[in-house]
Amino acid sequence: MGSLSIWHWIVVIAVVLLLFGRGKISDLMGDVAQGIKAFKKGMQDDDKTADKPAEPVKTLDHSATPSTAARSDVGSKVV
């Protein structure tokens, strides 16, 4: 009772063909194939961009403390 025999599958396929027709099923399979191709192309594009080295990230120099920077600005101001 848990498994389907060959006759069950034949009936299911016949009902699907009657409901959807051959034209709609072939169109659906063509759309699925185009989707798979687009997915593969997108994956290849991602691999190409991952192979390119990233530009170096600019870092800020945190060696000067705010109090040191404030004192150097005060001395350079002209009154």
C-alpha cells in the first residue's frame, strides 16, 4: 500500500497529459532549461568576480589621539 505500482504512474501521467497537454508541458520544460542555464551563467559570473583581487582597503591612522591633535591645531592658528 505504501509504494506505487507502474499502473499508478501510468494513470498519473495520463491525467497530467490530459490536464496540461503536450504543448504546455514542453513549454514548461523549456522554461526550466532556460532557468538552469541562467543559473549556471550567474554562478560562472560570480566565480569570475571572486577571482579578481579586491582593491586594498584604506585604513585610518589612529596613532594620534584627539588631545594631541587639538593641541597641534591650537598652536598653528593665527590670531
